Amino acid sequence: MADVIARRFANLRAATVLEDLRNLPGRHHELGGKRKGQFAADLIHPKRLIYSPDHELEVYMEGNAINWSKITKIKIIEIIDYH
């Protein structure tokens, strides 16, 4: 799993905005429910890398939707199987 984590971190570091990650391996996706406002990237099933934007909410929201193109900085929260 260390190799997969290293690849996800390399992709995160190389991205200018979160939108850059949408079509890369790792299936970066928004979470819902009690994790609304957080994102996940697949590691080795069932583990996920959980992160969130490191901005104030109004910086990246457009109405009720998150604008991935406005997120320029994130913070890593955890690696977990949340299923």
C-alpha cells in the first residue's frame, strides 16, 4: 500500500487545482453524509485516503456544489475504511 499512497501524494503535489485529479487513477471523489465537504481517493480496497479543502467554505462553493477548480490547497485527514 505504501507505493499506492506515494503515487496519490505525488498526484496531489503535482495538481494545481483539485480538478486536475478528476481523471487520474485513484478515483478522487466527493463524499456525502457526515463526511460532506471531504474527498476520498482509492488506495488498496477497502482503504481510502481522506482529505478536505484547506480553505474557508465560501472560497470553493458555488451554490450547493463544490467547484473543484477553486480548490488549490488541501489537508490530509486520514487513511481509513469508512464502509
